[in-house]
Amino acid sequence: MSTPVDVPIRDASIRLGQLLKLAGVVDDGAMAREVVERGLVAVNGEVDTRRGRQVRPGDVVTLEGATLHVTAAAT
């Protein structure tokens, strides 16, 4: 597993597909939908196939070796 990369979000939560785009691990929404639906994304260690799943600061998302740690944006 790779070193986690912090991904700050400005709201209380963000949709899984949006997070993948924000972090730059997918190029667009279509690619986000594909990797999520194929079961390649895990949230807190559990595969989730819902692109609209809400993730929050403290959650850890993994995709093909990339580890994303969701954080709250500094205000």
C-alpha cells in the first residue's frame, strides 16, 4: 500500500466519485464511475460500488495502490 495522500475537502462530506476526481486519481466522472462500479475502490477497507457514497474527513479511500486520506480543508 502506498503512503496516504491527504485530500482536503471544504464541506462536511463529498461524493466518492468527486473525491477521486479531486485527488487526480481519475481523469473524469466517466472513469470514476467505471472504477467504482468495477469494485476497484475501497472506503475504510471495504469495497464500495456506490459512486455517490458520501465520504468524510477521517475516511481512507484506496484505488489500485493509491491511498487517499480525506481531511477537512483549513479555514
